[in-house]
Amino acid sequence: MSRQANRGTESKKMYWYLPFISPSASLHLMNSHVEEVQVSSHLENLHLQLQNSELFTLTYGALVTQLCKDYENDEDVNKQLDKMGYNIGVRLIEDFLARSNVGRCHDFRETADVIAKVAFKMYLGVTPSVTNWSAAGDEFSLILENNPLVDFVELPDNHSSLIYSNLLCGVLRGALEMVQMAIDVKFVQDTLKGDNVTEIRMKFIKRIEENLPAGEE
């Protein structure tokens, strides 16, 4: 029994640079000539169908793999992941508001709670803790004990600067911009790089007044 159990565990172990995906997904994601908007649209659909989290993880791994082939260094890959995430967040906010029935947040602390307890739970199936608030109340950390994007993932030594899950920063930035909040988002800890937890730091920059409908303040 123990031997069979071990064999099952080993069979699920895989690395981001050796993803297993279906031929149709491969054609869509692994073609270097696919336009960014098509890739973003495909990932958005995956966000809306996260019941199969393992498929999502593997498909995301395929995307990161292709970006690493297409760009010369990790910094460029990080920028592309953030950009793609931003485009997803801009479109995903409408779905989130419709499905969650969340009303307008009155301050940044309320926003933080909605992100952690509703948004992450809805789309990734995890609930990060909200902690490390700044004295001014304009900055906090999301702590993820488990990041589903990095299941079965190990970073090769030659990609030590890669922020593998940087798509999440873009998603948060794009979604909040659509509700008149400009924020800065970055990873400060990452279990893929030996940290005990994954930490995403979010800082409020300003309210985007110019995007408010006429008559609102």
C-alpha cells in the first residue's frame, strides 16, 4: 500500500518547464505567435472555471514556459506576466462584482478584507491572511500559506529572478483600477524561493477621481 501511495505522489510531481497539457491547450498557449490578448482571454476563462485547479496550474505553467522562451531575461517575463494579469483584472472585476454581490468599500481595510476573504476564495480557493498594516493604514500584506499556482513547481537555478506568480499582481492592480483605486502590488516573499510563506504587499497610491461617473465623489 505504501509503495503504491508513493508512486501516486511521484506521478503528480512535475516542473513548470515540463508541463503536461492537452493538444488544444498547447496550440493555444505554446504558439509564440499567439497575440497577448488571446492568451489573456484564455487565462481569464480559466479564472472563471477554477473548479479544476490542477488544470489551471498546469496551463499557467505552460504560459510561463512560453514567455521564458520568448523573452531574454526574467525581468521581461515578470513585466509581461504583470501586463497580462492587468488585462485580466480589468475584465474580471465585472464578473466578480456580479457574482459576489459586494457593495462599495468605504476604506482600504474593507477593500483588503474583500480581496482576501471573497476574491481569492472565489477564484483561487484559498483565503490569505491580511496583516502587516502600515501606521498610515495605506499598506498591508496578503500572506498565503498555500499558493495554488505553484503546485508541482520548482524554479531552475537560471531563473532565480523570475516572479513566477506575478500575474496575480497585475490582476489585483487592474481590477482595483476599475473601481477607482490606484495601487502598487509586489511579491516580497515567495515559497518558490525558499520563504516559508508567499507574501504580496499592496500599497494604496491614490483614488482615481477622474474615472468616477458625473455626480459621484
